[in-house]
Amino acid sequence: MMKNKISCYVCLFASFVVTSISIQTAMDGMNGESPSAWIHIFEFFVAIFFVVLALYFKYRSLRDKDKQL
């Protein structure tokens, strides 16, 4: 049960890191560089993947807690 809860928070943290990297690379466009759209699209889907994976681990954690009762 604790493993699923930790995995949930790790996935949410990874999603935060990917999102912050995406924002940071988007700010590079303010310096006159053209931002790559495909990189931002890829980072978006990676962040969504981590959020969905976190929801899955949260579901498993809650399901395991219900089994203990």
C-alpha cells in the first residue's frame, strides 16, 4: 500500500518537473529563438502520462486500503 502512495507522489513530481522544463524552454523564445512545437507537444503528453499513472497508483492504493478493512 505504501509503495503505491509513494509511486503516486513520484509520478506527480515527475509531471511537475516535465511541466517546468517545458515552461523554461518556452521562455527561451523570448530571447529571439524560435521554440520547437514538437518538443512542447511531446512534453505535454509525457506530463499527461505521469498524471494518469499517478491516478492509477492512487486508485491501487485506495483499493488496497479497502481490502485491509
